[in-house]
Amino acid sequence: MDEELWSVKVVRIKTGLSRASVYKYMALGLLPRQRHLGPGRVAWRASDVRAWIESRPE
């Protein structure tokens, strides 16, 4: 079964973070790392981002 992948746009919508915050959180180790799909293309595993969202305090 293929893993669902999310673009930065989808990650932004799901997390409520700005594009800059997505990359800042990732650099600080606060958000799961992206996967490189090819030149200029990256994505996040949906399951990783969902788990991160669920682990955050409300």
C-alpha cells in the first residue's frame, strides 16, 4: 500500500502554520522531516503529520 504524501500547501492547511513556520519547525526538530521526491519536489508523509497534530496540546 502506498503512503499518502502531502505537499507543503496541504501541511499548511492541516496544521494552520505559515510556509515559513513549517520550515522553521522542521529545522528545529518540532515537525516531521519532509521527503525528497525529485528535483524541487518535497512532501511529508500524511501519517507523520497527523501524529504530530494529535500530539500537540490544544
